[in-house]
Amino acid sequence: MPVRPVTITGEPVLHRRAAAVTEFDDDLRALVEDMYETMDEAHGVGLAAPQIGVGLRLFTYDFANDDGVPPRGVLINPSLTLSKISGADPDPEEEVEGCLSVPGLSYPLKRAEWARVQGFDVDGQPVDFEATGWFARVMQHEYDHLDGKLYIDRLNDRWGRRARKHIKNQGWAKEGLTWMPGVDPDPFGH
């Protein structure tokens, strides 16, 4: 169960739709274990396969919630149904997101407060639950990765300009950049 390098914005796999998982086998189980190990070492609350360079539709999560859902799991070939997203500006104190593939940066983003999540577990068994609040945010964030979107792609104009400037200043937005959890300094200071 090795920790894998985390891809940084600009890596092509992060910016295209991931392929459906078709085989629920030992290779998939090994990938999921690597993802858990990488997520834990990176102190993440979620990790999508494209973030470790694998263009498949799955993500792991580790987030305590009030929705009666196990706090740790995997979703394979998921679908989301969302409540309406408010048109109000995001709260810069309460609605701030970060991403392991945009290391060290965080910006306010408005998300739906409710999501119905459907998909499969590592054994191909159906998973179906509702997520609220921050847990719903985690589900939306990770799901976006499977469609080739990063949270920075959803920022409003004000925060989007700041994000693009920071990314340019970091020299990102090009192919081949990664960071290694447990080896490189933790970009979020955990």
C-alpha cells in the first residue's frame, strides 16, 4: 500500500473526464488501499483517482458526518443529485475550500447544502446515501475531479482571478508537477 504522488493543477488527467471503472478486482482493491494511504498521509478529507494520476471514476473520503454514513469510504462510478446552490457570494470565513492538487491555497466557494450520492463500493455493491453541510461539500468536491474540474474552476470572478494569479506565481498549470505526501512539506501545515 504505497503512498502515491499527488498531481498538481495543469496535469492533463486532472482536466478531463475520468473513465468508468469496469473491473471490480484485486487491482481495484489495491488502488483503493493506495488512495486511502495517500489521503491519510496528505491529511486530506477526500482523494479522487485523477489526483494520483489515475483517470478512473472513483474517490475515497474520510469525513465525520451527521448523516448516518460511515465516516470513511470509497465511491466508484458515483452520481450526485444536488439541491439548488445559492446565488449569494460565498462566506470567506465559513465556505473556504482547499485541494490537494492546488497545494496550500484555499478560496471561498458556494456549494449545494444537500447531495444524494449513489455509486458502488470496492466490491461492486450499491451505495446510496444523502449528505448534508460540509459532508455534501466533500462529495461535490471529489465528484468534480471525476469530471475534470477543480474547485478553482467554480470560483466566482473575484476569487477566480486571485487563484489564477497564485497558480501563475507558483509556476503551476503545466504538465508533470506533483508533490509527495509524507516526504514534501505539508502544503496546508498539518
